[in-house]
Amino acid sequence: MKTSDFDYVLPDELIARYPLPDRTASRLLHIEGPAGRFEDRLFADLPAFFRPGDLLVLNDTRVIKARLFGEKATGGRIEALVERVLSDHEALVFIRASHPPKAGMRLRFSDAFEAEVVDRRDDLYRLVFDPPRTVLEWLDQYGLLPLPPYINRAAEASDDARYQTVYARDPGAVAAPTAGLHFDWAMLARLHDAGVETAFVTLHVGAGTFQPVRAERIADHRMHSECYEIPSATVAAVAKAQAAGGRVGAVGTTSLRALESAVRGGELKAGAGETDIFITPGYKFRLVERLVTNFHLPKSTLLMLVSAFGGHDLMRRAYDHAVAERYRFFSYGDAMLIERNDEI
């Protein structure tokens, strides 16, 4: 398939640049892949689509304040985005500068602390941050929240809470698992009262999630790699749901990618790993049966994933419908509940 097969026209005013006042106030487009139809609902209706014994798996990664501004020793201005924290004092970083920094160069951020360039790995630089604080501690005090580029505004104080799931626990992501932004504690309690179990995985979302697919053929695209972890409690929850005839659902493409990566050997296993799984139409899903997700960018790997899950033709029609009905798109936008379509 070609990247152009996953393009669509989106009016700029449908990009949600701010969240709604209430997390659960968004709309919900229910997509029944096997039946080939969709319907307009509200996210508040979500518990009605589940039955006792079903399982929802959520991503508990926490977004870090990964964007820094500073200067090189030569005085040139730089903008940095921490892609991955490697250890207490080491990280992989995207750097935007008029001239690329070289190994051994010292960088000063926020006129408060420094880091040294160790080497370059493709588009990323490996930096060692000076003591006495760790990378995460420096970022927490001096970093800025890295809102997606399509929001097209600087992060505000309210984003510190709203661009974070209520259950975020493990810091390391540079982008939010945005499907989870629709949930508040009251919604999770309603699902629990309806007999729906919840479990967690951790996948630290990288900046690569915003990178466009530049290859003409999607088979030529090189997928970015992300770290994930599957707790033993989640493996047990999946086994329990399956034994009782319950359906396994993922909140967000990140949760789905973690689960499908961990089950590629045929059996879901606990543990940590890295995944560069690239899910496109034709992929045979092994575990996840339902997906709660947001609307994704044109020509993106995430739009290819949901097209594989719900059916390419149906998803094209659903997106056209969402544009016509003026749904809100992307990170702060509305949601979809997609039923897996195995008949494609």
C-alpha cells in the first residue's frame, strides 16, 4: 500500500488546540468493524459498550517536561527535546541548532545547568547531564511540556495536568497516550461498577510518534523504537478475562502496541523490552479485540494501525463522517471505540 492511501483533508478549525473543561465531555464514534457501520455517541456512554468480565488495559506512562532551550559554548542558540532518558545523567536528545553540535561540546540550558555531547546516533545526540541533579530533576525544574506541533501554541500551566492521564505514574514519555486523557476517576469507577477490570502497561511514547511517513510505499518506512513493560499482574488479568470469555480492550494505540509486541511469541509474557512494531493493514492481531483511541494525523503510522484494526475502507468512511460531523481531532480531540474486524 502507498502512504497516500492514508491521506484525508482536515479543516484546520477541527484540530483541538485546547481540551474540553471536563475530560469525559468529548464525543465518541463507535466503529463496528465486523458489521461495517459506525454511530455517533458520547464518551460518557462508554460503560454501556462493555459487559462484566471485560478487561481494559491502559498505559500509565507519565509525560516529562522534555523541551529545553539553551546555547552552545560558541553562543549559538539551541532547542532540545529529550527523546529518551537512558540513566540518571544520560539521555538521547533531538537538537535544533544553526550548526550541529560536535562530540565534546558543552551545552548550557536555561542559564542554569550544562550537558556534554558524547556522540550522535542518527538524528539523536547522546548527552551527559551534569550533577548534582538527575536528568528528570533538571527537566522537572527547567523543562517545558512538549505539546504536539499541530497544537501550534506554547504549553500553558493548565496543560501540566490536562496533557497527562489521571493515572500517569512512570515518567519517561515525551507525548501523552492521548486516548487516556478522556478518563477521569469517576469514569474508571463506573467501569469498575459495571464489572469491567482494568490493568496497566507502560510504554514511553517517543517523539517519533509525530514523524510523518515519508516513504512512498509504507513497507519502506522505518519505525521508531519505544520502551515498554508488561507487569505480571497484567498478564494474569488478561488470562483471567480470556478464561471467563471477556474481551480484551486497549486504551490507546500505545497500549495495543505494547500488548501485541509482548505476545508475538505466541504467549503474553511479563517483562520489559523495546518495540518497533509497525502495524499496517494485513496484520493479524493476536490479543486486543477492542480499541479506544483518538483521531490520528493523515499519512501517520497510527492511522495505518487503526485501519488495520477496523478495516481500511470503513475507517476512511468513518474519518470522512467525523470531518462532516465536525468532530474534534488529535490529542485534545474526541474519541473512537473500534471493534476489531477479522474479516478483512
